[in-house]
Amino acid sequence: MSIWWSLHLRREAASVPLARRLLIGTMETAGVDPEISYDLSVALSEACANAVEHAGDDGTSAVYRVTAYLDGEKCRIEVADSGPGFQHTRALRPARPDAEHGRGLCLIRELADHVHIGPKPGRRGTVVSFDKILKWRDDAPLLAV
């Protein structure tokens, strides 16, 4: 069983919970374990918040794209923006305890099984993709076999 969807969202704070609710609804309907759904929804929220906040203010990047793939035993999520790009030249460090920002990418790495952060192929922008092995509820209607 495979499910996928893709959204083009405005770079506005209100878009973050919309993407999160759609992901949670998809996974709940498919029968994914609630703990896995929660972890992925938090990671998605962080990736979307980064796209909203850091994808540039030059007017060329008013939208970003969220794509989710549930395929067999794995879920992959991609968040792509058209901002100036992400300089991934140094290792990610945890934020200081009193910092108000800087936890998102580290949190995504903690919640997902695999994370890739890189430039958007052939264009300006950044793609954050992450995946996680799925666990299923016993009564899952779309249980992977």
C-alpha cells in the first residue's frame, strides 16, 4: 500500500498546522502507530517552520512544498523551499538552553531515522527530507504486508 500527497503552501505561519493536521489525518486513517505519527508530525512542523522563517524575503519565494510518501514500512517527508539556500558547512549543534531558536534541525534528526538537508536540485532553495520506519496499529486498515 502506498499513499502520497503534495501541498504547495504560502510561507505563512498558518500553513504549518495545516500540513501537520493533514499528515496526522493520513497516518491515522492508514493505521500508523500514534507515537510514530506524533514524531513525524513534530518533525514536519519544524521543517515547515524553518521554510516559513528562513526561505527569504525577496518576494520570489512566497510558497514552499510539502510532500509525504507512506510506502510499505516507511514514511518519507520532503519540505522544499525556494529561498537562498542553507549553508550546511558545520555540524549541527544543540541550541543553548536559553536560546529561543535553533532547535528545529536537531529535533528532526532526533525524531527521524534518516535526514538529508541539501540544495534544491537545479534551483535556488533547500530540501529537507526525512524518513522513519512505520509501526502499525493492530487494527490498521492499510497494514503493510
